[in-house]
Amino acid sequence: MAGEAISQAIFFISSMLVALIVVVALFTAVSSLSESYAAKNIQTSEQLRTNVEIVNDALGTDKEYIYVLNNGLTSLSYTNRNVVVFINGKFSSELTDNDIVNGNYNGIWEPNELLQIGNITGNASYTSGDLVQVMVSSGVYDTKQL
């Protein structure tokens, strides 16, 4: 009788240890998964609040600048690392003079402010009919044929 109680106690304790190991493993996996979903949620939320639009006049004569309107809800950085320009599918690294045209000049590209991207020289310049794409750091972009 005592031997039977001891063996049952051993089985009970071992089953509790196995259950504890399974719970810890599942908790770790679920925690990691929920963290990745939370990060993706933040990124998606930022993308939904961000919108940019190229507003150049296709018939205009000013081909030295590309004008981009921040018509989203999010303030953006407008440094060369955060705003990327492609002209006819080619990365334009020569676009170096980014400045806000109609803003309060606080160093942030706020909603409804117009960004002037300039110093287009050499192969980076565009002509009428070229396809220009401007992308911001959140992955939101606009494409326009100028």
C-alpha cells in the first residue's frame, strides 16, 4: 500500500513537471508572437496615417525641384535618409537640398506642408514624361509622371 502511494506520488509529480515545461514553452512562443504582432500593428498604423503626394505641375518649367505634399496625419523627417526619390526607376542620390516651402521651419515635415526636393543635376534631372517616385521611411510612396 505504501509502495502504491509512493508510485502514484512520483507519477503525479512528474506529470506536473511535464505540464509546467509545456506551459513555459507555450508562454514563450505566444509572448514572442504577440510582440511581433504588436510591432507590425504599430508599423501598419503609421503607414495608414502617412500619405504623401507629388504636386509638380507637369507643364511647369521648373525642372530643378520636385514638390511633395505631406497630406497624411503624421509628421515626418525629410532628411535624405528618410525621403528617397526614384526617377524612371533609378535611385537619385544627387537630390541633396530638401527644404520645407510653406511650413513653420521647425525641422519637421508636418501635415499639409510642402517639401521641396532640389539640386537635381546631371543624370538625376528629369524632363517632361519622366516617372518620378518619392518614398518616405514608413514605406508610403507616390508616383507621378511629370
